[in-house]
Amino acid sequence: MTLRIRVRAGRILWFSGLVVMVLIVIAPVFVMFKYAISDRASVVTGGMPIPLWPFHPTLEQFRGLAGTEQFLAAAVTSLQAALLSVTLSLAIGTPAAYALSRYRFPGVMVLATALISIRLFPDVVAVVPVVEIFTRLALVNRVLGVALAHSLLAAPYVIFIAMGVFDTIPIELEEQARILGAGPVRSFVRIVLPVALPGLAAAAIYVFLLSWDEFIFSYFLLAFGEQSTLPVILQKILSWTPQHNLLAAISVVLSVPVVAFTFLVQRYMQTGAMAGAVK
């Protein structure tokens, strides 16, 4: 009887902890969404407590953002820079990580450590030389320049993540493929990459988040042009202290592409896992 009581108490405690953790995760999302659909009376209450739910829910803030040409242009620029950064970072980092993982030459660990240690320096240290070099290359005030700068920031992380992924893939798979006549490039593309998709998908999500939220390089590389990214636009909006409902609406808009990209890439994570099991 005592054992049953202990088991039941343990289950109740575990379930209670699970509920608390779910509430902790959901609470900020609820507050953000509540403010995003709040009318002015629900935000400016004149000293009265802010209601748990808006008096008159409205989509006025979203309609205002949709009608702002500058905000929409910044959203398109941010999306272009993020997708291009993912493409460039994976194109650079994946072969580099494979070479560092598979080919053991003198100083390989020193080189890998040096590549990863680049991220030990703050971004503000690198922004001035990067802008100077990109100015000479005519990459300032261009989406490509921002994407290249973001790739410089993300590539070390991609290399670090991909190296860990390639280290877990048995080299015997490639040896068997070569025995069957596949060359190094074909075995890498047809055998290794499908198995490594889950880790590479996780790296892609990280690069997208980094590029989507990055401010310093975006600000300096697009400072003198007509294009801008959403973090830069948000900094300009914060300069005149907007109401909470407008900031919450912007936060929701900023979150939607990240969530959509994560769900899109998650399919490849599942595909890679199944491919690894079949292999």
C-alpha cells in the first residue's frame, strides 16, 4: 500500500512539474499574442490593472504593419538575407567539416579549434574591418553583403555541428560504397549527406535564427542605402517609445517566419533519421 502511494505521489509530482514547465513556456507566447490583438483601451488603462484578455480584440496593429511599405520591404530583405545565409553557410561549412572529420592531417585539431574560436570575439570587433573590405568589394547596401557577413558569423558553428555529425557516421559506409564503384564525391553526396541531414538541418535552423535576429552587421552594411532588415527597423521604432500592442504585433510577425522555417526543415530531420536507419 505504501509503495502504491509513493508511486502515485511520484506521478502526481511529475505531472505537476510538467504542467508548470508547459505554463512557463506558454505564458510569454500568450502575453505577446494578447498584447498584439489588444485595443488601445486594454493597453492604456489609466492606472487600472491591465486585463487578462483584451476588452475588444482587434487586428488593427497587423493591418497597420501590412500597410507600411518600409516594414514589408524590410521583411523581404531579412528573409532574403536569412535564406541566402543558410545556403552559403552550409555550402561552406559542410565540406569543411567533412574534410576536418575524415582526413586526419597534422594540425587538424588546431585548425578546427582556430575556426571555432573565431566566435570568441564579439561581433563589434569585426564589423569595422568587414565593412571596410565589403566597401572595396562593392558589397555594401546589398543583400548579398549582409548574407556574406552573416555567413562569416555562422560558418564556425556550422563546421562545429557538422563535424560532430560526421564523426558519428561510420566510415565503413563510404568504404562499402567505394567497393561498389562509387567515387569520393558520389559516396559523400549519396551516402553521407542523407545520413547527416538531421544535424545539418539543426545547423540550418541556427543559421536562420542568427541571420534573422542579427543587428550590428545589418545596420552598418545597409546604413546608407534604401534597404533595411527587420531588427534595424525595430531599432528605429523603439526610438519613439511605441505602445506595447505595436511591439507585440511586431514580435509575432518576427516569430512567424522562424517557426515556419523550423517546421519546414524538421521534415528533413525526420528524412535523414530514416535514411540513416535504412543505411
